Amino acid sequence: MKKLLVTGGMGFIGSCFIRTMLNMEEALHITNADLPTYAGNPDNVKPYDESERYTFLKTDISNAADVERLFQHGSYDAVFHFAAESHVDRSISHPEQFVVTNVLGTFHLLEAARRHGVGRFIHISTDEVYGALGDEGSFSESSPLEPNSPYSASKASSDLMARAYMKTYGLPVITTRCSNNYGPYQFPEKLIPTIILNALQDKPIPVYGDGLHIRDWLYVEDHCLAIAAAWKRGRIGEVYNIGGHEEKTNIEMVRTILGLLNKPESLISYVTDRLGHDRRYAINPDKTRRELDWKPKKTLEQGLKETVQWYVDNRSWWERVLSGAYREGW
Ligand SMILES: NC(=O)c1ccc[n+]([C@@H]2O[C@H](COP(=O)([O-])OP(=O)(O)OC[C@H]3O[C@@H](n4cnc5c(N)ncnc54)[C@H](O)[C@@H]3O)[C@@H](O)[C@H]2O)c1
């Protein structure tokens, strides 16, 4: 029985990782370390509450004593570190929490993992650490780190600390950097659920600036499968870029989703651009495809269709988020 520690497993991607791994492999036990932040939603992993293969431990990763308790609870074959403050807009209005959670929190986990020992430490990062691209090219693993927002700067800082723990102490770290994710269970403040939920409620859909910012989209389960492949086949000390070669402007995404829901484009409402808004991201995932034998299972067209349908079918999930009732689950 492999023992995995997942941080941030009540969130969007961490909970998908827990579902994916427990469905895919029998001989696994997952400990989920999370905290009642606004982004942590117990509904996301509710089906596992009674499972013998799942344990939840309320843990603030920015608190050294909490993290020590987590590692005293058991030994782990692998740590999958998802927990983070993850919303760029919040990092612009309240940057300090991003330093506390993403930098200090990652440090405490690395430090505890070094002292207690772990089989692998998979550090989940983002393509945003590379900064913004012009009209051409894509980010490779050797692109310079040029983060532009407090969010991406805090993630880049955590990447560097993870690298240092690998180089200095030999901690078996593997870092993954993924492009924008979409899919079921994403907190409504992010672009795709905002578009879907506002459209479903006939509310205006806010689009930053001219709507021509480009993102490279990947279905969340494909991201999770790439992370699993990095654990199984990745080389220690390496960085793996994860992306689906699906570049789209924000306004294209809005129009596609409105079309899927049969809603009018008159719902589109252009709003003042985000401060320092990165114009374009694009990932070169060649190394990940080659070394990890991974490629996305879903195209953007398929994934978006299924995602829209999921939000249509799971109204009670998002109504509990919008009303705040999901927090009663803590
Ligand atoms: N969403 C994306 O498109 C994307 C793309 C690439 C990488 N990532 C990275 O993937 C990871 C997960 O992203 P997400 O979209 O699922 O984020 P999310 O905001 O949905 O989830 C983050 C989780 O971390 C938990 N958390 C926050 N502070 C904590 C603390 N102090 N202690 C313990 N837990 C804490 C939250 O409660 C939540 O459950 C992040 O590290 C993010 O940088 C996200």
C-alpha cells in the first residue's frame, strides 16, 4: 500500500488528483492536508469521508507545528504539494497572504520532508512563473523565471526553494509547471466557472480589457494524470512543463461557452483590465510527452463541452459555493 500526502486536496486540482488516484489505483492511501480557506471545499471529496483509503488532517502549511504533526502522523512515499493561494486578482489586492502560504508554507513542507524523509516530493507549480510571451514562441523548462504578479512571484519563489532543497539536501523533488486548468469543481472566481455560472444566471460576464489575452488550456484530469506520471516516471531534480497546445483568447472562450449554453453575446461586459495583466502564455510540453509518456486525453472542445454540462448538472454544488453553505462542511 503506497502512502501519499496531498496538500490542498479540498481545492480544485488537488481534489481532482485525489479522485483520479483513488479511482485508478487500489493500493493507495491518501492523507489530505488542508485548511478552511475560502478555496477549500469539503464537498469536493465528500465521497471519501468514510473510506479506509483516505484521511483528512486539518493543517495550516504556513504553521511549522501543524506541518510537523502532519509528518509525525505517518511516513509518505510521495508528497504532492498543491496547497496555495491561487487567484491572481487576490494576490494584487492582498499580496501578503501569498507570501505566507506559497513561500513560507512550501518551506515548512520541504523542511519537514527533509527531516522525516519522503520517497518523492512533487511540487505543483504554474506556467505563470515564466512571465508573459509575445505573439510567438512557448515556454520551455529552461525559460527564465520572470514572474509578473505577486501570485506568480510567490510560486516562483517556492519553485526556487524546492530546487534548493533538492540541490542542498538531496530531497527527491520533481517540479511540474502547468498551463491554465479548467473542469468540474473549480471555484467560481476563476474565468471558466465565472463565464458558465453568470451565463446560466443571465448575469453580465466580465471580460478584462480587450479580451485578447491568450491562455493555453488543459482539462484538470489531464493535468492530474501528468502529475501521476511525473511521480512514476519523472527524474529527480527535473522540471516538467504540462500543457495541451490549446491556445485561446479569453473572448474566444467566452463566445464558445455562450454558444454551448445557447446564451446571447449581449451578456459580455468589458471591464477595466487587471493590473500588470500578462498578455500571452503558451507551454511547450515536449519533454513531458517524451519522458513521461503522457499526452492529454481530452481536446479543449470535448473538455469544455463536458465541463459546461457538469455545471448544468451539478447546480447544488455551485449554489452551495455561491451561498457560502459549503463552509458548513468544515
Ligand atoms: N488553477 C490552475 O489553472 C493552475 C494551473 C497551474 C498550476 N496551478 C497550481 O496548482 C495548485 C492548486 O491550484 P487550484 O487551482 O486547485 O487552487 P485552489 O485555490 O482551488 O486550491 C488551493 C487549496 O489549497 C488550500 N490551502 C490554501 N492555503 C492553505 C494553507 N495555509 N494550508 C493548507 N491548505 C491551504 C485551500 O484551502 C485549497 O483547498 C496551486 O499550487 C496552483 O498554483 C493551478
